[in-house]
Amino acid sequence: MTTPFDPEAFRRALHRAADVVADYLETVGDRPVLPNVEPGDLLSQLPAEAPEDAESFDALIDDFQRLVVPGVTHWNHPGFLAYFSSNGSEPGILGELLAAGLSVNAMLWHTSPAATELEIRACDWLRRLLGLPDAFQGHVNDTASVSTFLALAAARDTATDRDIRHEGLSGGPHLVVYCSDQTHSSIDKAVVALGLGLHQLRKIETDDEFRMRPDRLLAALTDDRAAGRLPIAVVASVGTTSTTSVDPVAEIADLCDREKVWLHVDAAWAGSAAVCPEERSLFAGWERGDSIVVNPHKWMATPMDCSVLFVRDPDLLRAAFSLVPEYLETREDAHPAKIDLMDLGVQLGRRFRALKLWFVMRAFGAAGLREKIRRHLRWGRRLAQRVDDHPDFELAAPAPWSVVCLRALLPDEPPAREDEFNRRVLEAVNRRGDVFLSHTKLQQRYVIRVAVSNLRTEEDRVDLAWQQIREEAERLRTDSDWNRPNEGS
Ligand SMILES: *Cc1c(COP(=O)(O)O)cnc(C)c1O
């Protein structure tokens, strides 16, 4: 028995889909980056119920083109310079397609030996590319949020002799996690989900370059111990989300060694830059982590989703998560080379994400991956220099990689008005549709953020972004509405 679909019709649809995808990628740069839609636009065009009668593959693809494509934000657009890009490269897209064809569930070695072993090898290739020691073993999760959650769960269980698996957290001392005030919100979420409670998350103060202050970290660790609380983990960031600042990981690692506290390194975005040996000084100390997260879906040409968690001791993840019911027992359980990836985390079923990562590393080659990142770093650093040199703008933070946080200056105006000015400039640039930039807040001040890490971006787009920022700032400075007194009141 097969499915009701005619194999020839399916083949034709696959060919058509191939053309749709290839055409899309060839022309994506001609569209506005952001769709011209209002909330509810697509919802109002979609029927309330699924169809009773079967529809053709062509009808599906037609509606994909008619309804869906005009309503997406184009992450593969060369002008996508917002957030951290997610890069769907050609080999990565091929890998996704072929993995969908297999539709395997790699929960156990037994349920897909090749998916399991390819994941182990692909993560090991990545580890070597990044210059990490062979003490680390990697596996693939959907996102950094999940990778970090798993690492902190292992840290929690490792830190105490208590049988948290059976007893839960009640009764013992409070377990405390440390990160900086710039750390990604996924740490907060992990602390919530692990039942530690946000009161047990210390946001350590950063210095004027947004790096965690080790002296404040030490003080917090000391305070907590004195009060009978138990420090379990420090999260250090290499490339924070707002400014891409780099915590002093080596100094933090010294403290973690001394205090016997787990060190988790969040390098979700910047980690990919470790493929370039000349950038490795920015990573000094990360190799001393107990766990490290790097998202190939952010800066290594791999489509959403693909986050690699490296740990020194996968048995600690197993201790936290392994649970094998009888119906999942397999006859290879005694084999030393066998790994069941379900043991390393919360999820049982898992997609075959390693295929696209393997394709990406092979199709680019290490040299291609390095070249791609070097170009981004060159353009980003050049933009930072231009901003710094311009009298009407300032760099709102150092730009160690290729993300530039900048602000238009209104020296004679109060800060709130300068913030509003920058917000309007950003909106005006984004409305033009050639580039999409995002913003952040630094020390309560509004900041425009340009992130150069998109596979399809060329240098001229970065130049265009800078040109349009200057043009829109100039336009607004002379705008009569903007200059009317009591504006906005
Ligand atoms: C993007 C990012 C995350 C979260 O990534 P997801 O994969 O979307 O969960 C965590 N940490 C840092 C530093 C990030 O840049």
C-alpha cells in the first residue's frame, strides 16, 4: 500500500518546487526585505477549515507563491542586516530537502544508524574547524536556548549530591546561576524551566565595553556561599546579542575552576568565527568551558534550525536526561560504539539535522567558510570605522566582530529626543526596503544595530545601509514636523 499520491505527479511537483526555490533565491534581493503586510492580512485570506476534498500539488505551490512568499520577511535577502541572520545556503537547503525525503526519527541509534553517526561526525568536524580540543563531544539541538537549557540541567545535577531526579529541588539550598547583564534571555528561560527561580539568577555588572566584570562575579559567588546558597554555573558569552561583546572567559574560567562551578560558554552567533585562526584570540578561554553552544544556523550557512552543544562529558547529560522505557530497549544496548541521541536531552524524537550541516561543511570547504566570515568581519569593522570617523554619529559600543551599534547624535537635545530621532531614522531606512536593520537599548539608550553576517550580503549593501542611515538622519534633521516645538506632546 502506498500513499494516495501518484509518483509521477510528486516527481513533477518536486521539480517545480526546485525551480520555485532556485528562482526565489536568485531574485530575493529585488524584493523589499520586509513584507508590506499588516497583522491579520494572511489570516483573513486563509479558509477557516482544512479542505474536505484533496487538492493538487500545483494548487499548494501556487498558494505558497501567491499567499506565503509575499508575507514573509526575507531572511535570505542580501539586505537583511537585522538581529543575527539565519543563512539558508544552497547545500544546506539541499540537505533539508533530502532529510525530509527520508523523514527519519533519529531518537535511537537503531532507529537511524546513519543519522546518529553522521551527527557525531559532523559535530566533530565542526569542533575541529573551530579549534576546540577533542575533549568535547557535540550533538545537535534545534536552538541555543535548548542547548543552554540542557547544559544548565547537567550543571545543576552535577553540583549537588542530592538526587534531584527523584526528589526534585525542594528542601536543599538555593542553586544559583551567574551571567552578565548583557547575557541572552535564553539563560533566564532555562533558569525558569529548570525550576531554579529567577531570584537565583545573578546578572553580573558589565564594564564600559559590556563585558562581565570578574571582580563582581567573585563578589556575588562569595555572597551567595556566605548566605548558604550553592553556585552551580556561570554562563560566559563570546558575542553577546546586543553588542557582540566578549566576556573575559579565561578569567571567568579561573574563577569557575577555583569555585568548582560549571562554565557554560554561549557563543551562539560568534562561535562560527572561530573557523578563522586569526580570530581565536577573541575566544581565549572558551576551551576551558564544561559546555559550549554554537549555532551553525546563525553564521555558518546552515538553514534554521541547527545548534550544536559541545560538552566535555556527555555522561552528565545522560545522568540528567536518560530514561529508557522497555519499549525503547534495543539489542545493541551493550555495544560501546552505539549512541542513542535521545539520552542527551529532553526530546525523544529528533530530526536529521546533521545532513545539512555535513553538506554545508563539504560544499564550502573550510576555506570557503573562513572566507565568508572574513568578508563579513572586514565589512563590519570598516563600517564601525566610518561611524567612528563621522562627526554626526557615534559608535554606541565597540565592534569586535561585524555587528555595529551606532547612534545619530543631537548634541543640543535631551537624550529622550535623541532616542526618538534614532528610532525614526531606523524606521525610515527600513521603510525603503533595501535593507532591514534592528535596534537595541544600551544603558537605557536607543541604538541602531547593523549586523553583517548574512551569507548573501555583499559589500555594496553594507555601504547602502550606511548611506541610507546618513540620508534619513539628514532628512529628519531638516524636517519641519520634527523641528516644531512641543512635538509629540
Ligand atoms: C541568538 C542567541 C541565542 C538564542 O538562540 P536560539 O538558537 O534562537 O535559541 C542565545 N545566545 C546568544 C548569544 C544568541 O546570540
